[in-house]
Amino acid sequence: MRIKRSVNALKKRRAVLKSTKGYRGTKSKNYRVAKEAYMKSGQYAYVGRKLKKRDFRKLWIARINAACRLNDISYSQFMHGLKVANIDLNRKVLSEMAISDASAFTSLVEKAKSAIK
């Protein structure tokens, strides 16, 4: 006895067409084209998740650098000073500190400057 795929195939097609709803033109109507668009969108999403991490790191570094420049020190000198002073704070925390708590950031800059000299 052979197994017919009609129910499962229809479910599969419906799932793909449901997920491509809102895509332009044939990409949301025609299964064959929609499947390709669906697979490609998954690839873009995967790459995007990796790029997001890079983008945030760049943003944090830009914010820290701007706050450092206000305190007359370069970003690289500041990070080196923190490392020498054994202050282990990640860039996300430093960025948030630079924005919301400028006085604490200034004290960190002073500690970094003194550790270098």
C-alpha cells in the first residue's frame, strides 16, 4: 500500500505561504517562489543576528570614545588604563555609565589615567 502525501504536502505549502504573507508579488502567492524567498529570508535573519552584535559593539565604542574625549583621554588610552588598573567592565556597561552616570565615568577615567602614569 502506498502512502499519499496530499495532507502533509498541503500543510507544508500552507505553512510556507503563511510565513511569506506580506512579501511582494509572487513571493507571497506562488509556492515555488515563496519557498525560495522564505529560505533566503532565513539566511538574512541568521546573518542579521550576527551583524547586530557587531553594530552594538561599534555603538558602545563610539559612545565611550565620545565620553572619553570630554575627559581629555582617547578611547584606546582609557581602555588600556582600565586593563592596567584591573577594572573589568564590559563596553556595554561603560557605555551606559557614560550616558547615565557621567560623574562615575569621570572617576573611572581618573583611575585609568593614574594607572597609566
